[in-house]
Amino acid sequence: MPRFSANIDLLFTEHEFLDRFAAASRWNFPEVEILDPHAHDPDAMRAAAGDAGVSVTLVNTPIPKMKEGDRGAGVDPATRDRSQAEARQTVGTAAAIGAKRIHVMAGLADPASSAAQDAFVEHVRFIADLADEHGILAMLEPLNPVDFPGYFLNDVYQALALRDRIARPNVFLQFDFYHNQIIHGDVIRLYRACYDQIGHIQIANPPDRREPGVGELDYRFILEEVDRSGYHGPVSLEYRPSTDTESSLAWAAAYGIGVRD
């Protein structure tokens, strides 16, 4: 049975941020995922997670100006100082709150650009080496061009080729069924082709990034496939609820997610 993690930047937003750890725990989530931990105090997050009895699955590298179109600095040779400073910041935050994985955001660039490829390989090696000192994994996640036009890392096979070049044992593929359905389609065959290189899974339902049962993918079948494959890592719920968070979790009762007595 999958081990679910709740993304608390998208779920439980009916609560103040630090209260979302306890809300996730009350719904029997053992882990939470945080897209933007850099907006919050690490000590406060560590305390909230500890009090709730949940661990932190994953955090992202910073995107300081996301609303202005920023998507990361890892592919631009001219922003090497920024990307390395953000790598140190992210590893420090992840270590402080006990996060086990870091999603390394890439940035906007032509995927065919050799300069962007070289810069990203260098950037991921840098953050992976820092992360390895704390037993933290670095994740490469392709993002779809509908939601993230111009994003450099936009194909699973591109990510796997870059992983080969990066050649660090703690670098893995982050497989998001939502993004990969939009990018590639045929996600079960795609998953089967690369599951042994996956270090983290995320789910949401296209076309509107909703919960299982609201959209085009049959997540009952998908989660059965994930179990059959032998994947034992977390499966993060990274969707936008179609109603409120608690109502959107009705589908997960079959997997042990629900309010604890």
C-alpha cells in the first residue's frame, strides 16, 4: 500500500501554515511535503513537525520571484553565485527540518542549449554533494510546458540523460504523474521504463491538477502499478482540491487516510 505524503502548500490551506502539520497528522499522514520552506522559520517548522509526529518528505530550492516568472537559476551560467547560495540555503533548511529530499528547480532555458545543460549538471552536482553530507537525496523533476512554458527540464528521458551525466549516487528522478501525463501520455509504460531510477512520486489529476477521481487518470490502477513495481518511497499528494481539503480526501480512505480517533 502506498505511503502517502501531504503537500501542505496545496492541502490543508484552510489552516495557518504551521497548523497544517498537525492537520496532516490528524488525517493519518506520516509525512508532509513543502514546496516553499524558505518562507518560514526552520525552527518553527521543525517544532511543528515534531509536535505533530510527521516527517518532511521533500522541499524545493527557492524561487524568489515565482510570480514574476522566475523558475530557478540552475541553468544560467551567469547566475552561478545565486544558484550556489540557494543550494547552501536549501540544504541547510532541509537538514534543519529533517527533509529527506530536495527538488532541484532548473529554470528557463532551451533544453537543447549546451550551455544550459552544462550549467545544470554543475548545479545539481554542487547541491547533491552538499546534500549527501546529510543523507539527503536530490531530485530531478520534468515540468510540463502548459503550466511551465519555457522550463528547461521538460522531458523524462532528458532528465534521465542528465542524471547519467551528473553521476552522483544520491540523484534520482522525481516522477509526477500529472506532469508526465501532459508531457508524454501513456504514463504506465513510461513509469515502467524508469521506475528503478525514481526517488519520489507525486500525483494529481489532469487536466486541472485535482485529486484522484476528478480528472482523466485512473489512480486506483496507477497506485496498484506502483505497488506491483516494488517502489517503497513516498507518494505525495500534490493536487489542488476541487472543494475543500477534507472532502477531497474521500478517495484516500481505502488507503488508510482519514481522521484518527
